[in-house]
Amino acid sequence: MKAIDAHEGFVAIVCKGCDEIHYVSTGKKLPNGHGPWRFNGNYMLPTFQPSVNIHWAPVPERNKPERRCHFIVTNGTIHYCGDCTHALAGQTIELPEITKEMV
């Protein structure tokens, strides 16, 4: 599977750009006012709408810079938008497989 139910109202995918799991809210609005995202219900070839834009503010005291992962998931592929701060910005790849043990 390329997406998996993580917990109530969230679907998890593997992000190769950030080298971590991202959780997409499909059931409720987040505290920041975003979401929920529409999900086609297909865990083998997931599609989320609209794009997902994850932003981490800089943490100067921990020497962590600002980060952004902005992506579009369509039919099991992930397109990383050009404003991502990781090396896969502007690229489209197949979503990696994910298992329950990973979440």
C-alpha cells in the first residue's frame, strides 16, 4: 500500500523528500484552520486534494532552519512543488510503500 490509516481521521504516506512519514487530515479541520483534505479512498493509488503544504518554522536555538514540504498526491504519485526546501523539489516520484509498523 502507498497510504494507510494512521489514526482517526488521518492517512499516512512516506515522504522521501523529508525522509519521514506525513499525516494528511481527511476527517477534520486542523488547529491552524487547514483541512480536511479530500481522499479518494484508494490506499494503493491515493489522491489527496488540494495540495498539502507542511511548514516548519525555524528554531534558531536548536540550529534548525525553516523547512517546507509542499506536494500533490495523484494516483499513487507524489509531485513535490518547487517551493519545497528539500532535494526533491520540482520532481514527481511514485509514493513508496508503507506498512502499519511504520506509523
